[in-house]
Amino acid sequence: MGWLAENVVLNHLKEHFGEFFYDSNGGELDFLMREGTRIIMRVQVWYADPVETTIPDRELKGFGQRGKTLEKAEKLILTNDLEQVQKVGGETACCLPLTLFRLDMH
């Protein structure tokens, strides 16, 4: 189901953002959205069994990247049904169900 969820996110981003890309420098991030030269949002899709509530470190590793262009970017983890704030290396990332993201409720 994970790759299907990523495709749903990809199509949503195509509709709403002019430019986005993938990053794997020091840890994978599924999508990075940019306005001009500034990265405004970092997104990781984690679509796992609903009983799992602990996000694996491998899914959070990409958020550990630092730099002026990344510090103020919104950090978003899209899940099947988990909605919470997640601590990631001294910063926070919002976990949001994919359905709410698709409805632009973030």
C-alpha cells in the first residue's frame, strides 16, 4: 500500500505545487516542495499497518538534514491514520492522515 499512497501524494502535489522533487542526501525524503529558491515543505509518506504507532527511524532520517534552506520548511509525515506531533532531531514534524492531506486540511 505504501507505493500507492506515494502515488496519491504525487498526484496531489502535481495539482497544488509548481515545483517539487525527491531527496536522498543523508536519508530519503519522498517529496520536497519549493517556492523560488526556498524549500517550503518536506514530506515523507509512511503508510503502515494501522496498529503501528511508532514511526521507524528510517522514515525520519531525511528530516535530520540541516541547512538554512531547510530549517523553516514545514515537516510533514503522511500516514494511514496517525495524527500527532513527532519529535525529529530537536524539531517537530506533523503526522497527518493521508485523507486529511488530500482534503487540504493541514
